[in-house]
Amino acid sequence: MNIFADIGLHRSGLERLRIMMADGHLTGIEQTLGLRIVEVEEGRVVVEGAPGLHVYNPFGVAHGGFAATILDNACGYAAQSRMAPGQMCTTLELKVAYHKSMTKETGPVRAEGRIVSIGRRAAFTEAKLTDIAGKLYASATSSLMVVDA
């Protein structure tokens, strides 16, 4: 399933993301982890989710993969928001720093991804994962390759 192809690669990345958000289109990983896009603008995207029991590790806290995935989505979607029609991007590198563990009591968290810089072949983004009160749980930087779809 390629949601971007289904929506139409003739649209800009920003248009595709806005359609995904408005129509509730979710990728498989977003369905599995309970993530969704809640804000989209050029160069900035916010993805929201909640660290429920379904993402716990054996130590009784949310698995680091949950934070990494929501941060990767926010970073990738921030870059996608700047893609021209017929372009997409894919993560080359993701570096995650874990600041505080999450549990179901943490409640909803939001990953805000932003473009740091973008060129013809590469994009660089960053994201912060916070709770509703603004407490920082994780942060990430990402390098992405721009490709023709």
C-alpha cells in the first residue's frame, strides 16, 4: 500500500500530507502504533500518539521504538511537505536521544518535525517529542534522500 501513490504523485508533498490528515489516511505503522498527523504546514508537521500498553517493553515502559517511529514520521513528513509533485524522500539516517521514559500515564505525546535545510538531493530535519505540558521525552535529527517517485 502506497498512500502517496493512491492520493496522487502529481500533487505536491504538502498537498498529499494535507489530504492524509483531512481524510484520516494512515500507514500500516501508524495504524499499529495509533499515530496520526494533526498539523501540517510547509516545513513543519506534528504527529500525535499515546504510549499505551500496546507499545510497552519488558521493563514496563514504552519501547524506544515507539518514540523513534513517531519522531521518524515527524521528520520525514516535514521533509515531504517540501517535495514537488513527483518527488518523495526516504530516511537515510535517524539519530534519537531519549530524555525521559514514557508510560500510559504520560498521555498523548506530540512529535513536531521541522526542516533544518533542504536541497535538490538531501533534506535535514529535526523533531522533538513532548507531552501536552511541553515536557521533553525524546528528540531526533534525520538525514533524508530526495528521490523521484
